[in-house]
Amino acid sequence: MQPPSDDRPSLDTGRAGHFVAASREWLEEFEAAARRPLRVRFRYAFIRTYKPVLDDAPYRSFETTEEYRRWCNEALPAWLGYASV
């Protein structure tokens, strides 16, 4: 395959090597994680992220799904993804 005439590299240049290196690195990380004790793996498997409003009360209950959806639209930040589409 000849390179394009405008001296840009073709889409195939170096991609296979990059994927092989990335796959090797991923496999090494996976194997290292697999050697860790289960307790350690569980400790690092979940990332605790504070979610505004949702984490501010131990629980909430709603009479209807409509009431729940209204509350989500009014009370929660849009970036949490609970807003109606």
C-alpha cells in the first residue's frame, strides 16, 4: 500500500503495534491484579463518589413513579443522569 500523496501517514501506520503494546500492558495489569488477595481487589474495585442530593439522606420514598420522576427533575443536578428525556 502506497502512502497518500499529501505526505500524511496512512491509517494503518503503527496501529497494529500500538494495539499489541496496549493489549500487553492491559494483560500485565490484569495479571498483577489477579495475584492480589480478594480483599484488596474488592477494596480497589469500587470508587466512592459523592452524589449531591442523593447521598444527603439515608433513604427516600415516593407514593408513585410520577412523584419520583418529578423529584428527580426538580432536585437532582442534570449531570447525574436522572432527568427525564
